[in-house]
Amino acid sequence: MRSFAEYNPIAVTLYFILVTGVTMFVSDPIFTAVSFLGAVLFTLMRGGEGQLKRHIFSLILFFITALVNPLVSHNGVTVLFFINDNPITLEAVIYGCFNALMIVTVLYWFSAFSGIMDSDKLLYVFGAFSPKVALVLSMALRYIPLFSERQKRVRSAQTAVGLYKDGNVPDRVRGGVRVFSIMTTWALEKGIVTADSMSARGYGQGRRSRFTPFRFYFCDFLLIIISVIATAVSVWLTADHKFVFYPALQFPSVTVTNLLGYAAYGTLVLFPVINDLKEEIRWRYLRSKI
Amino acid sequence: MEILKVEDLSFCYPGEKEPVLKDISFSVAEGEFLCLSGATGCGKSTLLRLLKKELSPKGDRSGRILISGENIDDLDSAEKIGFVMQSPDEQIVTDTVWHELAFGLENIGMKREKIALRIAEIASYFGMSAWYDKKTSELSGGQKQMLNLAAVMAMSPDILILDEPTSQLDPIAASEFISTVKKLNRELSLTVIITEHRLEEVIPVSDRIMIMKDRGIAHLGSPRDIVSRVGDSPEILASMPSAAQLYHAVDGEGQCPLDVREGKRFIETGFRADHTALTSEKYTHSEEKALEFKQVFFRYAKETQDVLDSLSLTVYSGEAYFILGGNGSGKTTALGAASGLLKPYSGSIRVFEKKLKEYKNNSLYSGCLALLPQEVETLFLSNTVREELIDAYEEAKMLPIDVDTLLDKHPYDLSGGEKQLIALAKVLSQKPRILLLDEPTKGIDAVSKQRLAEVLRLLKKNGITVVAVTHDVDFAAMCADRCAMFFRGRVVAENTVREFFSDNSFYTTPINRMTRGYYSGAVTVSDCVELCRLNGVRDGAAV
Amino acid sequence: MTVIKSKPLREIFKILIPFILIPFSVVIGAIISPERSYLYVSLAVTLLSLLLFISGFDRKQTGTRRMVISAVMTALCVIGRFIPVFKPITAITVITGVYIGGESGFLVGAVSAFISNFFSGQGPWTPFQMLGWGIIGLLSGMLSRPLKKNRWLIVTFGTVMGMLYSFIMDVWTVLWGGGFSAELYLAAIVTAIPHTVIYSVSNMIFLIILAKPFGEKLERIKLKYGI
């Protein structure tokens, strides 16, 4: 067994697509709330730096998006008060909150996803459907630190031959352009060496195979199966449960079948948290024996 | 058994009238270590590229190239022939070490399980397991070049071609690289064809040497044989080991020495030692301080270690001061600090007795101080040499090359040595009184090195102070007035050049090692020649 | 696609499809279901057309050197910012498209968008940005012949493309905010005016400064190394 981040990246990607897909596509506050809970719990559990900033950002974003809707949308029958003769309605406020929650939730999931997927994993997923784009991506990722380093060296070399003499803004821009231009020539000319090095090692001659450090284990298949089934079941069982915001709020009562559907989605969004908790406990136990 | 056979090969680049290669024929046996040498522009790189189908330049080719008896055109040579080039950085394709190792194997469509096994083998053989998961950008230059070699070897080629593989490496990484290649050659019976600027390391491990000249093969044979025959062409001799240069300079006869051990025997059995030292004038310097460091501390980031650790040194006006030392000893950092690019957190740096801070608005860089960076390409902005030299034509005219023939070329199309000199001209157009050089001999051939030494002598004559950072002890011995040894961010030894190298046991020139305990104070070939002449041939010795 | 014989026509169709399909699906979605579904339909279409483009490239033979140059240009897009904050993605994508070809232009635009979002944050907008910049690159490649002739034509084209790009992205911001309305869109555009102006101006400056030297550099590389 592994922590959620160690699952096969394709399985992880599919999981994220399905979870965020349901959050975005299904217009149902219960789904959004459940998904929000899962996303926040998972983020808290993974910890890491910049956590607090992330939560504060989400809070601010939530309030801003929640506020915008009632200000511009005057649908709805329950008027709360007027601003500049424009009615602010309860329905619009509630819809705004719901929509804001959805956005915040999706962003939580995205940030959790980017946190898990390092460049190796992304390239693996990319390579699965387009090896060529994956290779360009891999080369670009290799060039970025190389060029940044180069840019620094060009900048020092140019400073020492008297660039940036005046120190004012046009001089700085001119200097920046010069540095960038020199670096571009360098990058393009040396890029040919990379191309030669690729050809010398047989690139473009025949059918490429693919080597990755990732494998599919049984639990990866399990994750894929769980994700697909849970998504299908939850969407299917709740299909008759429709929330209506405009013109007036209508919250139909939740049937037992609906409840099962929400439970299925709940299991899905909580999967990473449960999995990692289990791993943590197991690891503590194992470590206690060392 | 012959693994490679070249028959009457001629080659002409499109648009050129004269061919670069003409009627070249030779063959290489399996498991042979062949070293290819010749002046810059003699066509050795073209020849190497013609041997590797994927890299063959476009142009008119005649003659045949046979690999294991098969014509190269009918053959997929990606697997059979490995090719390693100069630059450690640009040859790397992907962003991680493991992916780089797997890259070639993926290209030939090898099965996943086999790739896993092969790269495990290669990583173990090259001792790379510890950095298997690293990003390629985090490796050192030496590690990068080793990775390039490993990535090529992963495809288990029959022939390995190396085009100046160590020219961008420091001496320690370079010698490690060459010994790894030799190990592959010995343990796997791998056929190796190599070109190099520095032959000191390569000649002793080569089976045969091929010297190219005038578009063809001038000499081909065993190292000893060839080295004793190149006395008549100074540009080829310049790249030879010091012992061989000495042998030719004193018109030696008999067996030509190739390394320090043989050189020592050659001197001691051939020449008397009545005068053990050269009479040299006592070194005097001017009183004006051109550059002064006083207890300078510097680190790149708060959490890291000090790179300059209470560094103090003084360079006097008009002298050539060379800083030597291993990687990470703070040499280049000191140069950065001296040129005001890096700001120390404590201590003071003065240029011509004025604090760096007092040079307002970068006035330091006009008429006072100039820095020639390690990568001279960082100075080239234009599409032609002519445009590059707009403000520096006067300086360029002074250089020992014919600038006018280069004017219409693109700076990137110049040879390493030419680039170096053009960049130097640009830097000199700032009319500096003190010139800082960062690894000026990196990647240039022996002849260019001599030219550069000439330029530095000329500059000194014009009263310009030179401060250089280098790994190249031979070059330092040739040009310096005083040398300093850096270790862990400070100067551990400082002396005039002869005394400096005579006091060192390891970090010194091959000539000094050869004459150790026999003559004293000999550091360059010409020192030794002078001493030999002074003492005369030992009675009955065959010199 | 193979039904259409003429290559330029095929290219035009390739671009028209996402351009027509996305607004079309948004409208249809809006008619059929009043809530957010049009947004998602458009997201699905975007993803699909990205997939189509990319898999199309994958089957084509691209020279190794062309691929390396695409990677180089992509890396330059990501790190090249000498006017703080604003990246020259549009400018470099246009230049790549014009001088190296539409295919490389698309690749550079799309991959740059993807990579630079690693620094500024991935989100559901990533596919839109990828497609947006990708298409700018592709269009530049198709119009390369006239654009190459005149520097100011490239500058104008690039600047207009950059502005169009931000206007279209604003539509999406509005959709995301809860539903499309003209007022909201106008509000979004108005609040974004300073941003759009700086962006367009910096884009124009990039192009004025970069178009010629980049063109020369790329032409030299093409000539010297036979691309």
C-alpha cells in the first residue's frame, strides 16, 4: 500500500478529473459541500509550507465571488434590500455563495493536484497520449533552469562591460533587452548541439518505446475502478434531485436513494484522506517495531 | 579485426571551393584507442562527424566508410557508434538523470524491462546510483559530461567517438573522464576515437595517434613514434606533453619521453647538473596597489557557507597575478567580488586605492576595470564580427590574428581561440587599467593559448594589471609574475611564479615535477631548456 | 479531416472548428440549460480540440532540430521577462509561428501556457489558455508569408492577437463568475483595463524590439542547420 501521492499518476489524474468534474458539472450544493470538505481535509493533511496563505486566499476569493453575483444578477423573487434602485435578492445571494464555494473547492483540488504531480509524473501522463509533446515539455523543463543560470551570467558579463551605466528606467529596459537577445542567440545556437545529441542517440529513427519509473499495481486499478463506479453511481442516484435557485429557491427533500448517491461521492472525495490516514497509522505501527 | 575502414575519403562543404578532407584512408582495429590531433580547422571534427551517419554534415562526399565491413550508408549506426561532444550542458536532452540514461534506449525501441536492467547496470558501473533521481541541472560540469558518456554507453556501442570531451572541464574532472574512457576501452574492448586539445593525459593511454594536416593525414602511428616526428610543426608540438616539447626543444635523439616519469629520466640521464638554478633577477613590483582585498567575507545566501572566508590579498599595479585552486575554492567568486558584481557582506575591496563603492554609476567599468568572463559568448550581441568590433577595431588590430579575414563571420562560427581574442578586444575597448580574466584558456587549443600569452605580455608592457583565475598551471607558469593558491575561500600560499611552483608538490607544472630534486626553479619548458643548455650534455649520453 | 484535399483549407478548418464550436456550444448550452452547463460544455470542447491538435502533431514527422527549437522558444517564453510580471508569451509565440511554422507556433504557445501556470497557478483556465496561445501560434504560421515581409505588420498582428486573447479570456472569467451577462462582461473589461493596456503595450514593445533580431537569429539557424 502507498500514500495517495504514490499511486500511479494516471490513476491519480483520472481521480482528479472525475472529482473536479462532478464538482463543476453537477449543480448541487450538497455535492459542492462534500467536495469542499474532502479537498480541505486533504490539503490540511498534506500540510506543507504556505498553507495559511492558501486558506486566506480562498476565503478572500470566496467573499469576492459571492458578492459579485447579487450585485449584477437581479433574478429572484425575495428582495432583501435595494442598492441604487437595484434589488438585491436572497436567491442571488445564495446562488453567489454556492458558486463561490464551487470555485474555491475546484481551486483546492487543483492545488492539491499540482502539489502531488511533479514534473516526472506530469510527463508520464502527457507521454501516455502524446510522446512528442511530452518530450518538448521535458526539454523545456530542462532548459528553464539552464537559461536562467545563463541569463544571470550574461547579465554580469554585460554589467562588467558597462551596461546599465545610467541606472534609469529606459537604460534598464534596454539592458534587459540586450541580455535577453544575447541569451537567445546562445540558446538557439547551442540548441543545435542538443538536436545533434538526440540524433546521435537515434532519436527520430524508428518506433520509440517508453521507459518510466511508474508501474500499475493492483491498488491503482482499484483506485480507477472505485473512481469510475463511485462517480457513475453518485451522478445516477441523484439525477432526480434538482436544486432550483431562480426565480425562487426550491430544495426538494432528499430520498434514501439520493443519500446513497451522496455517500458514494463522499467516499470518493474522502478516499485520499482515508488512504493516507491508514498509511500513517500503519507506518507508525511498523516504525514502533524498528 | 578491423572495425572501421576509411577509403579515399574526401569531403567538401556546399559552397566551398576547396575540400576540407582529401583522400583520407585509414583503418581502426577493434578495441583500439586512437587519438586524433591537428591544428584547429584541419578538419578533424568534420572527419569524426562523417564517421557518425546521423551527424554527417551536408556536402560532397566521395570515398567509402566501412563499419565492420558494411557501408556506413546502409547501416543504422545509432546503436553501433556512440558520439560524445564538447559541451556538457547542451548534450543533455531531458530534465532528470534516469530519463537521460533511458533516452537512447527508448529511441531504439527497447522493451521497458530491458531498459530498466540496462540503466541499472550503467548507473552502477559509472557509480551514479546516488544521483539517479536528480535533476540534470543540479549536476556539476564533470558529472554532466560523465552522464553524457554514460547515456551513450547505455546503448552499448562498438565504437565510441569523442570530440574534445574534456575541453570544458577542470583538470580533475578531465582526468577522471579520460581514465573512465580508458577503463571502458580496456574492460569492454571498446574502440575509442578521440580528439583533444590537451594531449598530456591522452597520449599515454592511446594505442595510436593520427595527426592531420593540410586536409590529409600527416602522421599515423604509435605515440612514441609520432611524437618524435612532429618536431618540425610548432602548432602540433604545442599540444604535445611537456616532456615531448622539451625533447624537441633540445633536439633530443633516441626514445622520446611521453610523461613526467620518462621526462625525468631523460633529463637526469642526458644532462649534467652543474648549475642547478637559473639566475633570476629579484622580482620587484610597483608600490601602487591595483587591487586590494581586506578580510572579505562573502556567501551566496544566508543559509549557505562562506565562499570567501576572510580573504585578503594585494595585487600591485602592472603585474600579472594568477589565482589557482580547485573547484569551489572561491576563485571565480573573488573575481566577481573584485569586479563589483558580487557584494561581500563584510570587508573592503579597493581598486587603485579607492573603495569599490566610491565608483559611482558603474564608472568602474570605463577606463578602470574590465572582466573577460569564462563564457565569452556572453559578450556577443551582433550577427557579424564587424559589428562586434565597431568600437574595438583598434584593439583588435593589436591582436596576433588577422582580424580582417573574420570580419564578415558570425561570432558563433569562430573557433574557440578566435572567439576568445575577439571578446578580449571588446573588453579592452573599455581601456581598462586592470583586466580580470576568468579561466581564459578553457576550451581553446594550444596555439591559441600561446597567442593569448603573447597578448598578455603585450598588455603588461602597456602597463595594464592582469588578474587571472585559472586551473591551467602551464598557462600560469608562462604568464604570471606572482601566483596565489586558493583553498576554502582564502589564500593559502602566495609567491613569485618560480618560487610558487617550486614550493608546491602536487599543484605544479609537469616540467617542475620532472626537474624536482635535480634542478630548482624550472617551471616552463623554456626554463628547462635553458638549464639543459647551460649544463650541457652528460658525457656519453645519447642526446 | 482527410476528406479535404487542399492543405491550407484543412488548416483553416482546424482553426475554425474550436472557434465555431466553442461559442456555439456555449450558446446551445445556455439555451438548453439555464445554469452553468455551457461553461462545462465549452471546457469539454476546448479539451477535446487540444487533444485533437496534439495527437495530430504526434503522428506527423517533425525534424529533431525543429523540436529542439520549439523547446528553446518555450523556455524563453517562460523565463523571458524584462518588463516585470509580463511574459512575452504572445510575442515569442507569434515570432515562432512566423519563422518556424504554425505547428511549432502552436506547440510553443500551448506548452508555454502550461508551464508558466506552474508558477502562477494551474486551474480550469489552463486548457483555455493553452488553446488560445496555441491558436495564435498556428495563425501566425499560416500568415507567415505576408507577416514576414513587414515588421510593423507583425507588430500589429501580435498586438491585436494579444488583445483579442485577453478579451476572450475575460469572457471566460465572467462565465466562471456565475453566468454570462453583458454588464458583468463590461465590468470585467473595465476593471481589467489597466492590466490589458500594460499587457498590450508590453506586448507591442516586445514585438517592436524582438521581431527583427529574433527573425534574423531564427533565419540564420534555419539556413545554417538546414531546417
